[in-house]
Amino acid sequence: MTLENYAVIGHPISQSKSPLIHNRHFETVGRKAIYTSYDVLPGHLGAVLEAFQTLGLRGFNVTVPHKVDIIPFLDVVDEEALEIGAVNTVVNREGKWHGYNTDGKGYLNGLKAMTGSCLEQMRVLVIGAGGAARAVTTVLAKHGVKQLAITNRTPARAVDLKANLGRYINIDVLDQSSARRALSSFDLVINTTSLGMNGEDALPMEIENLKTNVYLSDLIYNPLETRWLQIGKSEAKAVQNGLAMFIEQAALAYEIWTEKRADRAFMARMIREEME
Ligand code: ATR
């Protein structure tokens, strides 16, 4: 059996945990495959895809800043990836590049593990309206929740999300002070902003007037516990960091590439051991 090649492209890329999770997982499931990271500057995507085709890559992941710009270079793009407007997983099928987005579904799967199956009954507040928020709000809008609200420092970006997802749900765009005042009405509050990656960052939103039994979700996994989750966990029913989403998006990418089921339990155990 020949060695299969996979990769991740991004800039910067050295911080990515994807090579670690995929290479260790390939080893565990006995797949003869290797996953490499490439630092790719904007403007080089065409050349990189040509090189990947020549080298016979089976698939690759795409991370910041290429998730949107990769789309025109692909032969086929999955419908949900188009709705999100970003691709993070590409597979080579008979010489054609097929693009998917496993961030959205990965987030939803991770979330269901925390909340159980009662998402449809929940009032949800999303903080932030960037790329990550786009993946999260798209899957929540399509899945169906009782209420979906977005608050963002730059309201125009939240208004764009509302317009894009209007066919699934009517999104409430709240300014930051209205969101704070309404906080006690939400069952699930999700931080999709980058606030919390650095210790000195402001909180994405003050933790006050939380509903009893609220769930808090933060997409950040480095650090494992942002100050926001740390403060919120004493009040919340449960909190979840971004590791669940990271593991799920990797598992779903593996499944797209190989059409085999990923060993999620191994992925979760291994990455937690590495990060803790
Ligand atoms: P990503 O793809 O990780 O979501 P992004 O598209 O740059 O990255 O979005 C970052 C999000 O964090 C945005 O919602 C951004 O708010 P703006 O749309 O107003 O820029 C939010 N964010 C980043 N730094 C912030 C800060 N200091 N205060 C409030 N929001 C911030």
C-alpha cells in the first residue's frame, strides 16, 4: 500500500494542532498516511493546488487566512460550505478538488454532546460575527433553535449574517448594551470572538444576570479555559471550550477523506493529554 499524503495550509501555521491529531490518529487506526503543515502566503493558492495535484495529495485542511479565498480554486463545493462561505476540508476525487466545511457541523456535534437533544428549545446568543460566527450561526439556523440572536462590536457584520440566513430563521441583531440587558433570557451563550486568547483581553461580555441552567460555549481552546468560562462556570449548568469543535472537525475531515469512521475517543483523549 502506498503512503497517503494529507496536509494543512495556512499562515501562520506553526501553532496548528492538526498535524498532531491526524498523524497520531492515522497511526492508531493503522492507516499508512502522513499529514504535513505548509505555511502558505496569500496569493499562492493556485500554485499550491497544482503542486498538491502533482504530488498526489489525497486531501488537505485549510485554515486562516485561506478558508474563503480557496473556493474559486476548487472543482466542486459542498452546499453548506457555500452557505458558510468558507472551506476547511478538501478531498481529491479522481483529480478533482471537492471542498467542504467541517467547522459548522463539528461545532454542532460538539454542542449536542454538552446540551443533549434539546437545542430546538433554546434561545441562543452568539457573540461575534466573524468567520467562526458564520459557521456556528449557519448550522444553528439550519438545525433550528427557538431564538437566535447575534451581538457584535461591528453591528454591520451581524446584519450581513442575518441577511444570509434569513431563509432559515429570523436572527435578532442586538447592540452590545441590549444584549447585556437581555442576557438572562438566553439558554446558551456562545463566544466566537477572539477575546480570551490573550490573558489581558477584555471579556467578550460581562457575566451578569445569567439564566439559571445556562450553557456557556467558547470556541477558544488555547487557553483551555478562558477567563470568561472560568468566571461563568460557577453560574452555568455546563461550559464547553473549543476543543470539542476542534476534535469533531478533525474527525469529520478524516471521514470525508477516507470514508471510514474516525476514532473520536482516541482523538479527544490524545489532544487533551497534549494540551493539559
Ligand atoms: P474568526 O474567523 O476567528 O471569527 P474574524 O473574522 O477576524 O475571525 O472575527 C473576529 C471576531 O472577534 C469578530 O466578531 C470581531 O468583532 P468585529 O467584527 O467588530 O471586528 C471580534 N473581535 C475581535 N477583537 C475584538 C475586540 N477587541 N472587541 C470586540 N470584538 C472583537
